[in-house]
Amino acid sequence: MLITKELSYRHSTSFELSSIDLHIRQGEIVSLLGPNGSGKSTFLRLISRLITPGSGDVLLNGGQLKRMKSQEVARNLAMLPQMQDHQLDVTVGELVEFGRHPHRSGYGRISQEDQDIIDWAIDVTKLGDYKNRMLQSLSGGERQRAWIAMAIAQRPKILLLDEPTTYLDISHQLEVMELVTELNETHGMTVVMVLHDINQAASYSNRLIVLKDGSVRFDGIPQCVLCKEMFHSIFEIDAEIFMKNGKCFFTPSRLRKGECYEN
């Protein structure tokens, strides 16, 4: 569905995302993990065409992303960046309506189909009671759901989320993650997201990709990726890994900076 071939990007003399070869399959929930500055958000911006790679290719449904028209890309792929303008002077309904722009021709009134999809996006994100509320008046969790509603109003096949739970309290974090699961399982969206909470990523994803210094170091199901070697080589900590209700979790035990990993 989405393939990167030797994808590279140099941000500065001190950072380069180098030769990334990945295949994102239809129906996956993929979480990108890694320390700050490892290239997670840069990778997401490359596959969403927000920035141009220095070399390599991104293929979307077999076609070169760089050769596609913007409307075609937006109909297949929606990107929600880490930071949004929460001070926009719009209602929730007006914000979600923006998501229909890639499907509209000209600047006429929205069609009944557009309105039905807007209503669907608002309903899925449980914002029906907030449709006429100003964006600025919402809580952090409500605003995040409103932005996700705008993104899914594009009806994309792939949803890209850059740290969707950042700055949210734990109840709103879980609310967003349950929404991501519903979008995947009920509505068939493939999801690729950057997360910092490793336990959350392992619990809600069926694949984890771990980056460090601009390259992929681990890639697989949570039960394989969450291992002592990964925690030491990537995050320089000791960790205890355990299973509960079929899910993989970890607890950190101590910092091990500068030490060699011992199996």
C-alpha cells in the first residue's frame, strides 16, 4: 500500500535519514518509536509529501508519490501534524468541512454526499454535541478529536498521526487511542503514527518500527520488538518485559548510558 525505497533526507550536517526501505501494508496500525531526534516525524513528513526526500522514492498504491496530483494524494492519505492552530475562529463543523476540499470541484456549496461524510466524521469522533461550538472553547482532548474528524473527513485510506496524544491527560489519551482502533477495525483505515508512550504503542499497534540516528533498528510485532536488547541499544536503559491479557508491556529498571549490552 505504501512503500519507501532507499528513502533519504538530510536535515543538517548533524542529522540524516538514510536509505529507509519499508512496506506499510493495508490494514496495519504501525507505531514509530525512538528517542528524540531519531527521525520519526521526519519520516512521517516524507511519506506525506510535506517535505521532499533527498533521494529515494515513496510509492502509494504502486504509483510514485512525487508524481501524483495533490488532490489524488489527499484522497488517499491524510496527515495530522503534531501542532495545530487551536486559535482558529471556526466551529467544529466548519473545521471538519475543510476535510472535504480534496473531493470538491470549485468553490460551490458542499454536496449532500459531502455533508453526509462530515456528519459521519463528527459522529465517529463523538463530537455531535460540539458541532456548533467554537474550536477555541473545547478541551485539549475534544480539540484533538475535532482535528482527527477533519482528517478522516477526507476519507483517506491511510491516516498519519504525529504524536496524537501529546499534551493530553491519560483519559483523553486512551480516548484518542480507542478512536484510532475503531477507525482501523471498523472503517478500514491503515494508521501510521508517532508515539512516545511505548506501552501505549505496544498495546494499540500490531507493528512497531524503532528508529535511531535516522535509520530503522527494529521492525516487527510488539512481542518481538519489546526486548531487553532494544531498550538498551535504543534508549540505554534496562527494562523488564512482561505479558498481560495477550499484550506486551515493559517497566524501566535503570539507566545504562555508556554500558555495553549483556544478554
